[in-house]
Amino acid sequence: MPEPTEAVAAAPPPPEGPEPPGLPVAPPAARPVAARATLAGTVVSLVLVVAIVLGSRLLRDFDSALLPYAVATVFLAFGVAYRYTVWVSAPGARRLFTKGFGSFFSAENFKKAPTALPKMIATYLGFQKFLGARSRARWAAHQLIFWGCILAALITFPLTWGWFTFTADSGAGPGYEMRIWGIEVLGFDSLNLLGWLMFHGLDIAAVLVIPGASYFLWRRMKDRGAMTGQRFAYDLLPLICLIVISVTGLLLTFSSIFLHGGGYEFLAILHMVSVVFTLIYIPFGKFFHIVQRPAAVGMQLFKYTARQDDQVFACKRCGEPVDTAPYVENLRGTMRDLKLDFDAWAEYCPRCKRVLRGNAYLTHVKKGFK
């Protein structure tokens, strides 16, 4: 055995040049992805800015008081495009994206099942029936949040961008005209039911969101299963933001009606801060799954059309149906893309996978204790 001095002498000399930096350096493969994502985010943001300028008739219909909201939506567009580009760059997500949207826009699939796509959009994307199988209470709460946020987005975004305007027939009303891109589309009386709904749409959205978000917040504070592994910024903060936005929005209406505007300025600033923060947070938090969900609808359509062609893959061990043959092959392809060397396991049903793992344990591990 060589002496320590000999071992040191035999060791290769350290490389010449400057010391490596202390901060981690992004791997070469990640740099093109980040560059593409930045480019996509920049392009989408610029397109939105142009759309705001043109849609508001060169800013003639743009309300300067809503500028912070508009700026937040531009950041939202950048973040969504950036995160989505990074997401679809991963092998598994890229395959889901191509297969899902390929089925989504396939004319052949439309010929096979013309009603399948509308049904899946309504049941899987809109009413989310798959959540009802887990818990009716969770499904109801999720529906309240979903439709409340949809209603709020349909009202807030066009108003923020100056696409919607409400002008009074006279200085004090009660007749109003709703214009889209400067074109009159609807006239209504602010004192009747339609007028009340038009001016209180955001209040209705808040009333829907508050009980749904409160239920999930209560569940995450009480349910042990939900508490396991939850993170404040990822799981609790989005719910708190929704509640704060909804409560401050209702308080604005309460102040204007019952307090003659008392505290309105403070509430308006608090509401604006909460909305702006939430919009910027969406691409980097739990709410990003809203953007991902349409790709999952395409994958469901991909599986459905394969079943219509009787392309069902049977388990190689017991013969029970596993899933559609194209879906199993797609899963194997994803595992090969990820360099997982056990993609053949996708050809077995869950029960047979457990049996095979048990047999492997008895054969290769248990015998070591004899």
C-alpha cells in the first residue's frame, strides 16, 4: 500500500484557471428552454399590449384608474407564456401536449364522435364531474370557485383593457349603453333587474367564491390528509388571496351604498393590491393548473376515440383490459423519453404489477435472509 505522500504525488494536478463560481450554473440543456420561454412571454405580452391599445380605440376608452390592473395582466400574460413553454419542454408534458391537442383539433376524431368534444368540455373542463367521485362537498366548493372566477374574469379583463365601456344617456342615468370596442351592443336601465345584474356582476362572483375558498381553507386546516405535505405559498396563499379579493370587493359596494363612500379609498387600494398580487402570482402557483387543464381534455378525447375503435390493450399477464392501446404506447414512449428502463411495466394491470413486484422481492431479496 503506498505511503500517503506517494498517493498525494500520484493524484492528478488541479485544473488550471479561475475557481468555479459559488452560485450554481444552469445546465446547457436548460438555457435554450429558458430563452424560448422568455421569447414566448415577451411576444405574448407585446401582443396583449397591442390588443389593449387597439381594443380601447387607441386608449380613448382606457380608464387610467385601472392602469395597475392592466399592467398586472401584461405580467400575467408573460408569466403564463413563460411557464407554459417551460412545461411543454419536458418530455412527458410535450407528449401530452402534442397528443392531447392533436386529438382536440383532429377532424377524424370529430367525424368518429362529433359530440364527444363538447361533452368532455362540459363535463371534464366545465362541471368537473371527476371531482364528484371523490367528494360531493369538494365538487360543490370547486364549482363555486370555478364559476365565480370565470364570471369575474369575463367582467374584469375587458373592463381593465378598455374593451367594455358603460356610458349614460344623461349625466345621472338611469339609462346606460354597453359598448364593446366602441360599438353599442346593449342598452339597459340601471334601475331594473338587468341593470342591477350588470353593475353587481363582480359582487355575485365574490359571493360564489367566498364559500368555496373558505371550505377548502377550512379543510386544509382541519383534514389530516390535506395537511400532509401542504405548503403555505402553494396551497394556502391562493385561497387567502381569493377570499381577500372577494371580501374587499364586497366592502367597496357596501361602502358606496351604506357608508356614502366612507373608507372607499383605502378599500380600493387594498383591493387593487390583492388583485395585482394574485394576477402576478397565478403563473407560478397552484392556479397554473387552470392553464394546463385543456391539454388534459385533449388526452381524455384521445383515449375516448381509441375506445371507439376497440383499441383496448389487455394485460400481458392476466388478460384484463389496462387502457387503450394508443394510450399505453404513449405512456411507454414517455417513459423512454425520460430514460426509465422499465417501460414494459406499462403493459400490466395494477394488480399484476403488485404481484410481479412481490414475486421479485421473494426471489431476489427475501432469499438473502435465509
